[in-house]
Amino acid sequence: MSMNTQNLLVELFVEELPPKALKKLGLAFATGLADSLKAQGLAAADAAVTDYASPRRLAVHVAGVAAQAADKAVSQKLMPVAVGLDASGQATPALLKKLQTLGARPEALPGLQKRMDGKAQALYFDSTVRGATLADGLQKALLDAIAKLPIPKVMSYQLERDCELPGWTTVSFVRPAHGLLALHGSAVVPVQALGLRATDSTQGHRFEAAVSPVRIAHADDYAATLARDGAVIASFDERSRAMVRALRREAKRLGRRLEVEALHLSDDEAEAALLQNALVQEVTGLVERPTVMVCSFDEAFLQVPPECLILTMKANQKYFPLFDDAGELSNQFLIVSNINPSDASAVIGGNERVVRPRLADAQFFYDQDRKRSLESRVEGLSKVVYHNQLGTQGDRMQRVCAIAHTISQALHLDARMAAQVQTAARLAKADLLTDMVGEFPELQGIMGGYYARNDALGEAVAVAIEDHYKPRFAGDELPRSQLALVVALADKLETLVGMFGIGNLPTGDKDPFALRRHALGVIRMLMESGQPLALEALLQDATAAYAALHTGLQDASAALVHFIFDRLSGVLREQGASAQEAEAVLALRPQLLAEVPKQLAAVRAFSALPESAALAAANKRIGNILKKSDAAQGEVHAALLQEDAEKALFAAMQNIVPQADALYATKDYTASLQALAALRAPVDAFFDGVMVNADDPALKANRLALLQQLHSAMNRVADLSKLAA
């Protein structure tokens, strides 16, 4: 690389970029451009790269970029010697033509190298390729970076100047681009893109820049000059941090909390959580220099369920609701403005005027919805299509009721609770027909809970309706009661069995019906709630309930079991289990998922024992012997035991296996496996001194029966052979 290295700054100045995609676009632009420069030898592989992204710009700063890349020695294989040279060693026409295509003169012939290529010699042409200049290399890097941007939706627009046909030449990009800045140190690099030629100037804040255009004197001055002269915080992360700190400062001044702070996190945790918050990220993509202001709405609106008000403020207006110390919504909220006027009253008044009709709509929907009971809406579900192969939401509701009934029976719920389960299952989808859920689909279930309370159906039924979609996402809380859990399980099982039954399975990263999420929800509910429900029995009951109400559905239980255990394996590995440990537990297809964490803990404790490796290897060997023998389970006859080693093993098993079984029965899986560790020595001795495949059929059958018993005893908690290296 040339010794003449300087820091490089490239900026594309554009019209307002899509806020939700801004961070990803900024990172992609910076990474794509820097990677291309590194690949061309113009920047070191470890060169520091800084990305910038604001609503009107994508920029990147790359440290230590060379004016010209170092020359590179290239060795090019031409052809086998036998093809390139004739018997007298002269160049053949084929070789001369090849050299001509490479731009090499005939004088290069004596310099050709002969090297082995496999079993034959080949001719190689060694040359030096001149390193790329920065102008050429950056031109390529810039076009590469633009081409690879993850643009959500491309716009096409016409260029007015610096093009072949002004007003007609079309360019496609995420938004119309109006400026290109490229500085190597303080020198402009003459590159072009999107019909633009590079300069050393950009534009600052649309309303508050001190000068226009903003001239950048040196690549290293970019962020500081934009902040001083352009009133822009160019770095996405810095802008986000400044905004979060201002939001938290205002909230504290008011004695309020922001949404994530209602969780009573420490200052650092609250700031970190806010920086990852989707609304914070989106608003960071909407402003070039954030100014936080306090607004409020009429307290009368607080009679509307807070979820409706919060969603209205966040989704429609990009406002930050505020809560009191008890976590209750207040009538104050924070806005982030892109301008900072000396008198903020006009901005505050304008935002308060805008939000008022939104909240009034929510209040109107809530008041109207409460005039009709959930029960009166059930009939309408039969007119709402759920899936063209699975019928209407009314059909779906009947299936959920049937599955919930079988789960209630499996849990031996009393008559009153079973009736509540049926009420909740019957009404769970009724809120889909309300005005509020029609306007805000995210509130389905939540509004059902409010309307159930309004209909005096009792808190238990209201909670079950409210929670029946839970867990909605990774880390979401589980349904809060056993009644709610039954309805939520029935709902997720109905979806899984139906979609698998019509072959509507997830593929690659496409999962339109969220079947992976539903499977993870079922796993978490069965594992964490401790309910004694067997997985395959649940699936069979759900399939049977489906079959009674819907014809033409395939029984996909086997595929569904595999799908769920595949997800469960991932869950266990995320929790710290090795692939072997997870496989050892899941190979036995445990039916009570509530027991799986204890079984996994037992396997992990067993793995740490000094005897575990030898016993796992022996277990694998026993499994292989039994597979080959096809021997039926038989009794071990003590009289047929001949060798000392088999007698010793039988005696040890008589003593140890009952202990291990008793511990297993009390669900002390760790102690059960540890008890079996005492079998290591007699098992090793057995394999050293006993021929299993004896000539005498009776002896052979007896020894196989002994191994069968040993295998069964060792693999009750998990398949220990999976731990063998």
C-alpha cells in the first residue's frame, strides 16, 4: 500500500430516508464501501470504520486510506506445456494467441515459468498488476456499496443536470440524492454516483443550519463541522443517546417514568433498554437534532384502557407516554421535535391538537364496543374467513373449545372451572369484530379482557381471554392462571395441528402463520407451568378434536412432534446445554416437558463425573450389540451366569438398579444417574472378560437379557450413548 495514507470521508446527501430502515442502511453503506476498499488494497484489513446516518444522509469515515494500492504480483496459468510448446520447444499458435489476449508481447515468451499442475507441467505467466488509484478504487467501492444497500422500496426519478438527457435520464435509489461528498484528507476525490459529482460540501439541518452549504475542510472534521455549522448530529448512535438522555431528564423532572422504566431498572439498564427500543430507533431516524418537549392531553381520556392510548400515541404519533411510580399511565407525554424554537408553545400546542382527535376516536370506539356483549358477536365469527382450507373464525372457535375441553379433562378440572374454560374459549376471538380491534389489531385479546369485565363475566374469564395469545414473543410472560393456560394451549395447538394438517409448513425464513413462535409457546407453557400434560397425547387429542369438526385434514402428529422437539433442542442449547446433552435428553422423546429441565440438569451433572465417559461409551456399545441381536426382552437366569465378571455385574445391578429406579420414581434424576456411576467397574470388567455372542444359545440369550436390563436401567433419564465422543 502506498505510504501516502489519509482518512477518507464519503457522504451521500438525500431526501428524507425511511426511518425504520435508517440504521441498517447506514451500517450497510459504511460496511459495503469499506469492505470494497479493503479488498482492493486501498485500506488495511483492520482499518477503523465509522458509520453515520441521519434522516438526510448516509456517510462513512475510513481511517488510513492509501492514494494508491500497492502493486501486486500475479501468476496466471496459461495451458499445459504439451499444448503451449511444440516438440522443438517453440511457442504454438495457441500460446501466442493466449499471450495476445492477455496483452503480453511475444518477448514475454522466455520469461514463462514451467510448474507442476497435478501430474503434468503447465506454463505460467508471472506479471505485476499496478495497484488501483483511490479515484478508481473509490468509484468502484461507492457503486458496490450503493448496489448492495438493503433498500426496502426503490424510487425512480429523473436527473435535471450532469447527464445525457436532462429531465429524461432515470436513476433508481431509496430516495432522490442531491449531493455527494468525498474527501481524502482535505482533497476532493473525483468520483460520481447517482448523477452527482463529488465536492467538499453538504447541507445542514433543513431549518436550523448556521450556513448553507456546509463546507467540510477535512475528512476528520465531518461530525464536528456538521454539528457546529449544520445543527446536525451525524452519528445515529450519538443522536440516539442524546435523545434518550433528554427524554429521561424530562421524565425525571416531571416525576414520571418512561415505559421501560416502569420495570424499575437501574439507570444504566434503563438507558440501554431505551436505546434498543423500536420507537427510539424510529424517532432517531426522523430527527437530525432532537429536542424533547412536554405535552399533555385531557385527563378524561384516561378512562379509556391505557393500552389503546399508548398504542395511539406510539404507533400513530411517535410520542413517548409517561407513567407514574405505580406504572399507571399519566396524561402527560413527551415529543421529540426536529426544531428547537425559542418559544416552544406553538410546537407543543400543535402536537396536543393533533393527538386529541386520535384519543377521541379511541374513546368513541371503546364506548361503542361496550354497547354490545362479546356473546352477541360470536355468531358473526362464522362470517369471517380464517383460512380457505380451515374454514371461518367460527369453525376455529369450535375447535379451540373442543381442544380446551380435552385439556380440562386431562387436568381433572372441576365442573365450575371447566365451564369457565369453555366460556373463555368461546369468546376469545369475539373481540376481532369490535371497532377498537378493527382500528388497532395489536390489541386483540387485550380488548377482549376489558369487554369481558364489562359483560360481568368475572376476572378469571377476562384474564383467560386477555392472555390466550401469550406468550406472544420470546421472553413474553406466560398466561397468568391455569384457566388462561388451558385456553392459550388450545389456541396454539389448534393452529399447529391445522396448519400442519394442510401441509402449510414454515420454509426457510418464511413463517407467515408464526408456527415456530406457536411451537415455542407450547414448549414454554408445558415446561415452565409444571402442568402434567403429555405432549403427544395433547397433539393426538387436538388432532381428534379437529377431525370431529373438520374433514380432509391429514394427521401430521409425527411431523409436528419432530418440529416441536427440534425447537425444544434449540431452547435447551440457548440455555447453555451442549448439543450432546440436549440430544441425550430428547432422544427418549420425553412426554412431560415440565421434567425436561430436571433431566437436563441430571445429564449435565452426570457428564461431570469421572465415570461418565466410560459408561457412555459402554452404553453405546451395548446399544449396538442389542440392535444387531434383535433379542426379545427376557429374564436373566442366575444359574446360567458362568464367568466371574458377569456374576459380578449381575450382583452389582441387583444392588444398584433398584436404588436408581427408586430415585427416578421420586424424580430425583440427578441422584438416579449418579447411583448408576457405581456400575462402571463391573461393566468394564464384563466387556473385558465375557463373550456375549457365546456358542451356546442359552448362554448368549442370558447375556443379552442382562445387557437389555442394564441398557433399560441406564437410559431411563436420558440416552447416555449420545454423550459418547
